[in-house]
Amino acid sequence: MLKVGIIGTGRIFDLNVLGYLNNDDIEITCLCNRTIEKAKQKIKQFNINESIPVYSDYKEMLDKEELDIVVILLPHNLHAEATIYAANKGIKGISVQKPMALSLEEADKMIEACNNSGSILSIFENFMFISHIKKAKELIDQDYIGDLSSIRIKVAIGAKGGWDIPESANLWRKDPKQVGGSSSRGSPVLLDNGWHAFTLGWWFFEGEIEKVFAWTDEYHGIDAPAYVMWKCKENKEQEHVSPQYGNMEFSLMPEMKIPSNYYNTDEFIEIIGSRGIMKMNQGTAIGNKMSESEIFAPIVIIRDGKVEALSDFKKDWKYSFINATKHFIEVVKGNKEPILSGEQAKYILKFNLAAIKSAQDGKKIYLSDIK
């Protein structure tokens, strides 16, 4: 029986806890939240054992509890501190909410602490477990559309339709010191929401990134709309049919309702290969009315003069969290490797920080210059 402690019981807890529930070899033995009453409400909401202790100080929790897994769901500026403390307590599995950290220096310290203690560090990334996105990756790895040349990731940020999140819950995201990114205004889009897009861009290409150019505006205190372009490094040992480029677009829709059980955001991905085009429709809001339309099938493939639509998938974002958590449990048991290790997440952080610096400086940034 693996004993699990969760630090942070805000809104994202509602999805991260699901994979630990109704699991014969998992027991949630403690929770931590700055406001204890909120944590107790979650215990009732998810039918967790009401006798478990609830802490307001994660250090006290880690000092007193014997845990196999700790889940860190804290503001970004606390990720490194909490990870290092957990590693020093010898906790076997440490799952950290994205982004990994605020800086590469913090990331290095997290990796070092986990290496020294033998702890397994995994940065939680559910988008790699969305069923149709995972299937798309499998098809791409099977050379279904040939050698990849470009990827476009579009993130549509609506104004309503999802969770009703009180403004007070998002105040920390408006503090550059807590959210990270741009030193002057923070980067709640690129470094927080955008982390998923940076991860997918890296994951699909599976190659080193040479340079990045980004542009961001500012709307009601957030770094959007935003546009990021990047070029993969050319490798003589693994030559591609054509150079590989990618772009991400974070679009604001301040009058748009995006019906969703979660955030009023959705994602659309298009990948072009040497023999075909693949489109992935929806992510966060999958399962809404759009999902019922044949036009927006989860996967659409144009290849060999034909169009294929793949629709037989579970259409609910929560399953990506459940499957990501189950994978991590198998990692802690020694049966699998982390889907996003500390070193891999550090590289994505480097990619992300390069885009933020590009937007600040107004010029292309080489990843080799990000230290």
C-alpha cells in the first residue's frame, strides 16, 4: 500500500486527486492546505477518509507523516522549495504540478536533491495522456504521415463556460514573483497555461530546439494574445525531409463562451508530415457540443488523397489526469519511467523561458544562450 500526501487543495486538486481514489494499492493519508477548512471540504467532496490529518504547513506534514508519494499543487514559486524538502525527507515519488520551477537554477537544485535522496521526480503533464493526443503520437511514431516538418498549436482562451473560479483564487497568478516568467508583469499564460503547448511541441518533434521567437501583448494583466515560433536543430545523424518548425498561438476570445466542465479553454493541433496532415481537435473542453460534430472529430488525417476521422475516444479531460496519475503510480512501483523526468522538464522550462525572453527583448533567442 502506497501512502500519498497532497499539498494544495485548490481547484486543480479536483482533477489531480481522481487517479488516487478507488485504488486498492493507494491510500491518501494526509492533506495540506493553507486554509484547513477548504481541505476538509475536499475530504467530504471526494469521500476521502475523514480521520486523516490535515495540515496548514507542508513542512510539518512531511516531518510527521511517513509517505511514499507526495503531490505538490502549490503556486509556482514554491515548487522548488517543496520538492527539495520532500526529497530530503526521502519520499520515493514526488509529483510536481507544472511548470517545474521559475528558473533553471531552481530546476537544477530540484534534480540534485532528488538524485541525492533517490527520490523519483516527475513533473505532472496530463496532455500527454489525453486519449486522442496519445493515439496521434503513436501514429506519428509509426510513420503514419511521414517525416514531420511543422506543428501548429492553437490555444483558444474563452471568457466563460467553464469553472466559476473566484478572483481571489487567481491573485497569486498576477504576482510576477509567484507566477514567474517576465520579471515586470509575470507570464501566467506562457509559463502556466502555455506549459502544455511547449511540452507537446517538444514531445511530438523529439528533437533539440535551436531558436525561438515570441511576441506577447497584454490584456487585463495577462501576457496574451501571444505567438511563439521555433526551429528545431538540424541533425546530420538524423536528417529530415525538410527543416522542422513549430508555432503556438494563444488567442483571447473575451466575448466567447467555451462550454467546459473545467476551464473555458480549448486546444487545436495541426501537424504536417512529408506524406500527410494530422489534426487534433480539442483538449481541455473535449466532450462539449463541438465534440458531437463530425467536423471536429478528435483526430482528422489527410493522407494519400483520403480523409480519415477517428472518433472512438473517451471525451472528458479528467481521464488524462487519471491516466497520468496511474502512470506515475507505476513509476513509483518501479514498473515504468516518468513521462516527464526532471531533466526533460528542465529542457521544456528552458524552451519556455527562451520564448519569454524573446518577447521581452524583441528578438530571436537561441536555447544555447539560456543558462
